[in-house]
Amino acid sequence: MLNRNARVKRSKASEIVEALRLKPGNVVVDIGAGGGHFVFDFAKAVGPTGRVYAIDTNKYYLELIREKAAQQGLLHVKEIKSDSAPFFPPESIDLFFVRAVYHHLTDRVNYFKRLKPSLSERGRVAIIDYDTSKMSFLWKYSSHSTSKEKIIKEMNEAGYKLVDDLDFLTEQ
């Protein structure tokens, strides 16, 4: 049930993972990992020489991820409970992944400023959020979305630049 939204066909989860071009040995952080759908896809993509950190505020979700990772023998998946930007060693992360969570983060500019030193030389941040311009009338005003322009503006303020803008998701 927790991964239902990530698995539905229109969410295009496999296309998202493919578009991220992960390689064996990469280190990925899934911010707001929820039930872990992408965590396990990432773990398979980076292989046992890589690492996947599942970040969430919900201890229950992280326990589910821990159990499922153990069942699948994915020893390179680590869970972190955090309400703020976690600390990672400098230049140690290849990808920060944020799906349907960006709008929940508070003080986003400083959040991503804090993460920036952790990015490797070719490190990236992938943000997928519900886009107000693509939403139905009711969803537009639910505050569960962020416009592409606002994300770009805030990420620029945090010291990032847009290098790719994929548009294959219907509502995000």
C-alpha cells in the first residue's frame, strides 16, 4: 500500500530510474523514502558496491525498509530518521533524490545549501514534485505541489544550476 502510488503505470517509476542513469558503486540518498519503492530500485541499480540511504521522518516506514532490505539481502541500504538535512561527508553523494516531498520541506534553500558540500564532483539532485500548472483545480490549492519555476528559483538560491529538465510525467 505504501508503494502503491510509485508503482502505478502513470508514475513511470522504471522510466524515472532509467533517466537517473545510476551506475554500480553510486551513492544515492532518497529524501522522503516513504515505503521504499525507489530505495529498492536504486539498490539494484548501484549494486553491492554502492550505497542507498533512505531518509524519512517516519520511523515506521524506515523499519519496513530495513526489514525488506534484510529479506532481499540488500546490505548496502541504510535508513536514517531525520527531520532536517542530514550530514554526509564531503563529496560522498552521487544523487539526492526527492520525489513528492519537496513541498513538505521547510526552509528549502538552506536545506539544500547544507547538502551541497556532500555532492561528489558529478553529483546531482533530482526533484520530482507535483506541478501546480499540471494539477486539477482542487489539487492546485492543497499545498501538495510546487511549481517548476519555484523549484528552480530556490535551487539557484541554494547554489545549484539546472542541467536537465525531463518532462515525461503527467502531473509532476
